[in-house]
Amino acid sequence: MILTPASSRIYTTNTQQNAGEAKVTPIKPRPSLATRVFWTCRGTWKRAGVNTLRCLVGCTIGDFSALWTLQTHAPELGMSTIMALSMTSGLTTSIALETALLHRGKDKLSTSMAFKTAMGMSFISMLAMELAENAVDYHLTGGVVALQDPRFWTAAVVSIAAGYLVPLPWNYYRLRRWGKACH
């Protein structure tokens, strides 16, 4: 690969088999993060959306289940402890789900590689998702799970939507910039 300072273009050198001579062909540079072109790839948005949704399912199941269980059976822990444990549960459930999908799905990764991939490529996304869900939930309901209250379910939908939207640009960025995803 050759970088020419005069043109700031990247070229690759290919050797032709017949003539034995080098042929220089330009490599199309990746679009910059600051350009509109970078953020308008429909296929990448679709894949990032699927990845984010899978993560959301795991995070939401673990988070809301732990939130309800701890409020029901250990309310003396206090809301901040319950929310922290619920977030930990959501992260754990999401990692477990993603590991299973990578191991048993079309990727067929070994369990250890699936776990490393789930942790390495989506932990920031999961953490942002959990923070968004819990911040919205706490703001709207005080973090109280009231299954019989329609306001709880409305707040749950809003918090899940926030949990989906907050990490989505990060997941798109990782896919578009580095081709990295957890699924």
C-alpha cells in the first residue's frame, strides 16, 4: 500500500501475473465520521438495529425481572441498590443471550469466543442501554414496578425505547467504521 503525500490518496500495488509488472489502483477511502455519507448506509442501520434489538431483549428481561423481584422480596435494600443490581442483572442476561446466539446461531463460535465477542463488542452498548432505561424508568416511576398500573407500562415502553435509541448510533458507528458487531 502506498500513501502519496501530494495527493493524500491511498493506492495499492497489484502484480499482474502475465506481464510481471505492478499496477497501481486507488483504494476508495472510507467516509469520514463527520460526513453525511458515513451516516446514511441503510444496510448498516438495519444491521445495527437488529443487533441493538437483540441486546435490548436481554437487557430488558434481566433488568425488569430483577427490579420486580428485588422490590417484591427485598425492598429493604433501597432503590439505589435495587437499581444497581437490576442493571447488573440486565447486563448479565444480555451477555448470556448474546453468547448463546453467537455459539448456537449461524456464527457457531466456541463458547469462550462467543463470550469474548459479546463482551468486547457490545458492553459499551449494553451499559448505555441500561443507563438510559433505568434513568427514564426512575424519572417516570421512581423505579417502582407496579404491574397493575397502566402508567408503569407506559413508562416501561418509553424506557425501552430510550434503551434502544441511545446505543443505536454507537452500534452503527462500530459496524460502519470497523465492521464489528456482536451478532
